[in-house]
Amino acid sequence: MKLVKKLSRAVIFAMVCLMVLGSAAVFTLAGDEPYDTYNYNFREDAIYTPSAYSPSKSITGVGLTYNGEPLGKFVSPQDICRSMEDDNFYVADTGNNRIVVFNSDMTEVINVISSFDNNGKTDTFNAPYGVCVSEKGQIYVADSQNRRVVVLEKSGELVRIVDNPVSQSLEEGYVFTPLKVTVDYADRIYCIAQNMFEGIMVFESDGNFTGFFGTINVKLSAWDKFWKRIATKEERKKQKLYIPTEFTGIDVDTDGFIYATNVDADGVQAVRRLNPRGEDVIKKGENKNVGGDLWIQGSSTYAGASQITDVVYRGSGMYSMLDRKRGRIFTYDHEGNLLYIFGGLGTQIGTFKVPAAIEAMGSKIVILDSSNETITIFEETEYGKLINEAIALRYDGDETQAVEKWRQVLKLDENNELANTGIGKAYLTAGENKLAMKYLKLGMNSEYYSIAFRRYRNELLEANLSIILSVLAVIIIGLVVFFRLRKRKKNKKAEEGGMNVG
């Protein structure tokens, strides 16, 4: 008996130890990242979530070689671009006045372009700030301090130089200083230039400037309009200038739509999806916000809105934006729903000092930090992978497979409103309106819940129409019989009363 008691105590002690160790393991797993991972619920409260991405590698240039010579560390790099043509990566190593070309997994330097032949003379870059690669594999460099865009072949041979744009729409004496550049399928050049508030500058494939694209219109409040009317000349001089904001980052998707970011003081819309006519056609989610962190003026939660500095289109309607203020990466789907948030400021791998550019490496995300002079590669976790796959499946119309992915997401994060909404939408598409209502309610999606409710109500009406009509018929007949009987009764009493009087 004593032996049994001792064994029981030993088993219980072992189980307690395993529970404690298991809890510690879970805590360590959740606390591995050097930053908070969270999202916002329906009430716009920040809620912690599993990590969607984890830092795996950091590159500084130190330890790498090219043609047997040390590459050396990056100096104030400002941009990074992946070539769709060969999957190589191009880094604008601004302080070193060069473009560094990496292979597809960024393990090897395959080219360094610091000079090129320009009509028989050796020409060099001066603070190349932006870089991109066209579908044909040509390299476009925003050679900022040389006031030009340089177009090169992969070999480094000069194709053309775009500079000194001329147009009546440009102010007299305007100095062209390109900062970021991208190219569409027709080799049209879209350029973000310094102190250019009219919009993105557009150049045709031959280098001719054709105008502006996607101008951000500033709307004055009724209060501002009122004060501008009654203010004196001196007061107007002191008032802020109501001019459009500059764009900060740019990318092009597979359909030729331009994604462009800007710093939005209100923190509501920091990215636009511009169609060929320059019209913004981006979709917003339930909270009508695509501006990064949610915040309320006067709140102590966050000191101001996010400052979005760059964007990358990742396929299947997804895009990720980079916040230079807090070092965070925000990813949205094609409907404007915020999928996950990660990253932060700091000195550990996975955090940044001044993040400047974002790029995609398949399912991985690459961040360039201009101050820490590093490139950090993030890999998706199981949680991030499931969300990415579910979004891609839904985007392609495969609702059944998407539901299975969302169910797995809920196992890792039972409060994930997006997963519940995803399942609800799938049931709605399949005509399972009652189940759709259940999950859309859990997902706090009022728009689609209303649709499911109306369809379920109509479904009930159609299924029970014969019963409802029969009940109505019985009620109507009953009322008719009742009123007739009551009328006869009244008439009979009236006749009896007349006979008694006689």
C-alpha cells in the first residue's frame, strides 16, 4: 500500500513538472521574437497574436566577397528590389555609390555596378537612392545627386539617361531629384521625386516626361475653410500650407496597378492602388483604415500615426507596408483587411533603427535598414504560413481548401476574427447561411452577417411558405366567420328588442 502511495506521488509530481515545463516552453516560443506581435479586433483594441514572421538572417556586407575582393559593409543603403526576370536582388548601396546584385537567396554577390560607359567616358553614380528592375531585366537607378534616372542592361551597359524633364506643368527652375523608381509592363517609368507634391512623375519608355500620376488631394475641413475666409493677410501667411503630401514608396503589381505609400498625418490611408488612369481603387476593411497602427488623437496608446515609408506587392492581392516610425510591418489582403503585424525598433536581429525599404523573397520578407546598414530576412511561421495560404486560396476562389486553413489558424489563435470571417464567407458562398451567420458573428463582420441573415430569412420563408399561407388562410377564414357570427348575433338582439317594444 505504501509503495502504491509513493508511486502515485511520483506520477503526480512528474505530471506537474511536465505541465510547468510545457508552460515554460510555450512562453519561450511566444517570447522568442524581440518585438510584440498583435492585431486589432472589431473594437479596435490591440490584441496579442502568435508571431506570423520570425527573423532568420541579417546581412551587412561584411564577410562577403566579389571577384575575390571583400565587398565591405553597406553605407546608408536606401532601397532594395527583386528582379522578376531572374529573382536576383538589387541593393542601392547609397553611401558607397554602387548597386550590389545578390543571387536569389542573398547568399552570394554576383555583380557590383559602380560605374558604366557613357559615350566613351567612365560615368559613376552619386548617391543612388532607388533601384528597380523591369520585366526585361533592365536596371533603373534613381541617381539622386546626379539628378537623373540611369537605365542599364544587366551587364552594366548604358541604355539611356532620363534627366531634365521639360513641361509647362513644372515650375520654372525645378530641380529634378529622383528618390524612388518603378517600371510597368510597357516600360513606363514612375518616379517619386524630392519636393514634388503634384504626384508621381511619369516618363515614357523613351524617357520623355508626360505628366503626373495619382495626385493626393488635400481636403479642407469646414472649420479650416471658415478661418481662411475671415483671416487677415498676416494671419494667412502664418497658417499652414494646404499642399498634397509626397509619396514615399512605390511598387507595381502583376496587373500593372501602382501601389504607392505616403505619410498620412491622420493615420487612415497610407497606401493607394492606382489604376492606369491614376485613380485610387484600393479597398478598405471593416474599420476603413489602411494606415498602419490604429490610434486616436489625444490617446496615450501611440504617439501619433504610423509613418509608412515603403510597400511591396506580394501576390494573391496581398501587400505589406513598412512603418519607419515604429519599425513595424503591416500586411493586408485585397479587401483591405489587416492580416498581421510584426517588427519593431531596437538593436536585436529583427528590429530596426531607420527601416527604409521592403521587398519579398517568395514567402519571405526582406527589410533594409538604412541606419543599422543591414538587410534582414524574415521567414513565415506556421501561423503566418496558414494565413498566407488561406488568403491565396480565397483569392483564387478555392473556398473549401481555405476553410481548412482557417480552422487550423483558429487552433493557434482562437480569437482570430479574420479566420472566423473567412470560414463564414466560405459558408455564405456555399449557401450554408445559418453556419455563415454563426462564424460571421464570431468574426464581428456586420456587413457579411447582414447578407447571411437576409438569405437565411428568405430561405426560411421559402421553406415554410405553404405552412405560412395555410395559417394565414385559417386566420382570415376564422376572422370572417367570427365577424359574421357577431353581426348575426347583434341583428338578432336588435330584432328581439323591436318585438318586445311592440
